Amino acid sequence: MAGLLLGPLLRYADGSSATVWVETSRPCTAEVRCADGAGGTARTFQMAGHHYALIPVTGLIPGTTRPYEVFLDGTRVWPRAESRFPPSVIRTPADGDPVRVAFGSCRWAAPPADGTDPVGPDALDSLAARMAADPDGERPDVLLLLGDQVYADETSGATRRWLAARRDLADPPGSQVADYEEYTRLYYESWLDPEVRWLLSTVPSCMIFDDHDVIDDWNTSASWLADMRATDWWQERLLSGLTSYWVHQHLGNLSPGELAADPVYAAVRETPDGTDVLRAFAAKADADPASVRWSYRRDFGRVRLLMVDTRAARVLDEDGRAMLDPGEAEWLREQTLQDRSSYDHLLIGTSLPWLLPHLVHDVETWDAALCRGERGQRWARFGEKLRRHADLEHWAAFPASFSALSDLIAEAGTGPDAPATVCVLSGDVHHAYVAEPAWPARTPDARVLQLTCSPLHNSVPSWMRFGFRFAWSAPARLLGRRLARHAAGPTPPLNWRRTSGPWFGNQLMSLALHGRSARLRVERARSDGTLKTLEESPLTAP
């Protein structure tokens, strides 16, 4: 009999359809059933000895909430008989409904139930506990996970013991994951957490990778990539990282229509074993990153989300260095400006913050100029070492891309069709803050904000907390300007100021969007399993 190994994850949901992702113990037919006859079935596909299905659910009615069950070959496997959580539900929005978006990044796997958590309470566990205690209360309409859903290079003690029983950790990559099977271990460890498993079964989710989903500082520079490719373990690591991401995260980001038109998904489902198909796809993505698009668009009523790949889409050659390749940049521009009157709020999801603390921004811009050779080859070699050691690879480290994104946001937020808000949602930097830009030559009609929320479940050392606080200060800004002058780096096309934060700890941000109104909430997970509100404020006038 087929068993449910992982999931269900409720991924896509609109007014009339949804998708539910599962991993099963053997080939089978997976089915979702709702009490009123809505539902759907899918046959599992195989990848590296594992079996998965993405079940399309149809027959849903806008503005309704309905419990669902999962069956494998006709046997119910979800909800579990011993479950202490309310039923998992599919909630379909109606036209004009408010949209609640929760987001964050950087979730290191939770420890076993009887273990001590070295990084403090998990913000997603706390969110699940609050929702379970009040099933009819407020809940997100979508959860945006902005990178580092798993940590391939920072494994837990339990995973290291599992790896040691499988292979010799004295051989590279040591206690980091090496292949697809080891990636599946990370997803089991992260998504079988009971609270998170239930949360992901009942709240639709959108995901994008960041560096730790593959390796720290993934695609920092051309020389970094050359060094990695010279190792005898990197190619397998990268192919396994991309294929496991495609299976566990990317598929669920797509709408039913996009899935129906996806040739890779069709090929995987049509073959008895999709391993060779997916590995060939991942190899193509590695050899020609511009041939694959991991970015995507989702619309929630009059809220438009553009989730942007800022890792695999990079151009690393120093002479043409860019955060996004030309095709990706054009896609972002088209999706941003297309039919602006159809949305009231624009959300740009990028794992890496667009607006950083001023000193950090200036250091990254300075370092980028050094690496380009603006001060000679000796300084260029120093700049590359500093870039790798200090993780200087955010938008600011790609000055032309930073300026292009800034100009695009200003254009999107200006004019009679401008939305009420343009919010850039980011994580990565293990603290949370709100920053607001200002352009010297124009004043956008939209409220434009950088909203950074990280981590969901991780930590930051005390010296780094001090550094981030200092980096926002006036003395730090003066220091940063001196560095920028040293390398003759470009002047940013805008200014910005921190309006809230910084906050530290495991935290979650959420937006409540209704009509042209927007409200922000910032919450921190507490040791008693609850979420403490750090700030709640309107972003637009009532």
C-alpha cells in the first residue's frame, strides 16, 4: 500500500482551482477530495527512486473554504487519524476580498521534538500554532518563502549523523549534502516538522531559492564559479540542487495553465523515470542560465507578485556583470509595466534586498569597482577576496542592475496608472527592517518600500547585530561615501532612509491589502510559542 512520505503542500490557489503536492512511498494515483465533489487526481512521477504528484484540484467556488482529504490508490492518508490540528482546507478568494500576504526567508531545519533549539523559536511554528488555536481567525492567503528553504551547506547534527552512516565525511563535500538523495533528507527534516507540515497543507505558498538552497554565496563571481567547477563534487551538487528544487519548490509555483504548457513537466510525467530528463534540464540551466526561467508571476486579485530569481539568472563576467541576464531583465520590465491599471499593489519578491544599510551598500559598490579593475589588478585581487569573505553580492554589488531596478520601480510607481504601493520583499540578511527611497528627479505616486524579513528560523551573532545597527548610522554613511570616492564608483540614482527596525530574532512580516489600502505587521517568535507584534502600521492613507 502506498504511504504519504511528505506533504500535502497546498501550493497554487485561485478562485476556482488549486494544486496540492505530495511525495509517496511507491507509484500510485494520488487524489484530493472535497465534501462537495470538488477535487482531482494525478498519477505519480518518479525521480531518483522517489515518487511525487502535483494534484490539480478543480470545481472550486470563489469565496469558499472547504476541508480536503488526500487518498492514495483509494486509501485515505490525510488528515492522519492521530492529528491534533484542524482539518486542512482550500480557501478560494472572491473578487474584492482582502489579500493577506505573509513572508520571510532563511529557515534552518527545526530540531527533534525532544531537542534543544540552538537558534530559538521557529516563526512558522508559531504562526501554525496561532492558526490552529483559532481555525476561523485571521490567516494568510499566501505564504511567500523568499529563499534558503533548506541549508545544503549547514546541516544539523541529526543530518550529519545520517550522512556519516552513508559515506565518509572526510571526503568532499564533507558534512554538506552531495546528491539528490541527501537533498531529500533536508526536505524531510524541514517539512515533516508537524506544525510546518500542517501550515503548508492549508496555506498556499510561493517559493524561490537563494544561495543556501545550493551553497553559500552561490554565483558570487566568475572566478568563484571557476573554482567550484574545478572540484570533483560541484557538478553533482549543483545538478542535485536544481533538480530537487524543481521537484519540491518550483513545480508548485506554476499555475495549472503554466503546468499544462511546460514541456519538462510533460516529459517527466510521460517517462517511467524522469531522472535523466530532469538532470538534462538542470545541466542545460547550468550551461546556459538564460535558457531557463525560474522567476514567475502570480496575481491575487488586484495584487501582482513578481518573484525574481537573483541567483541562477546572473551574468558573472566582470565586463558585463548583472544581477539578471538581459532576457530576465526584460521579463521583469514587461511584467511590471504590463497593464498597470489592473493592479493596486505590486510586490517584487527578491531574496536579496534592493536597499541595504547605507554602509553595506557603499562597501559593495566600492568592492564591485575594485573587482572591475578601477584601481588596478592588485586592488582587483583584494576586491575578489573581500567579496567572497564578506558576502558582498547583493543588488549593490551589481551597480548597473541596481540602477536599472531603481529606475523601473520609479517608472512603475509614477503616473495615472500607478499602483498604491510598490513593495520589494526580501530576506537573506538575518534581520528585519523597512526602508523608503526618494528620487531626486521625481516623486512616485505610489508608496515605495523595501521590506526585509529574515530569518524565520536562524540566528545572527551579536557582533553582526552591532554591525548592522552601525551600518545605518550617519558616521557609517560618511565612511561609505569615502570608500565610494576611492574607487570612483557610480552614484546611486536615489536616496533612502530606514523608517523602521532593525529587528533581530526569528520573525515574520505580513501585508494586509484591500483596495488601495495596505497595512504592515512585523512579528517575532517568542519562546512560549506565540508571535509578538513589533510594529503594525498603515502604508497608505485610509
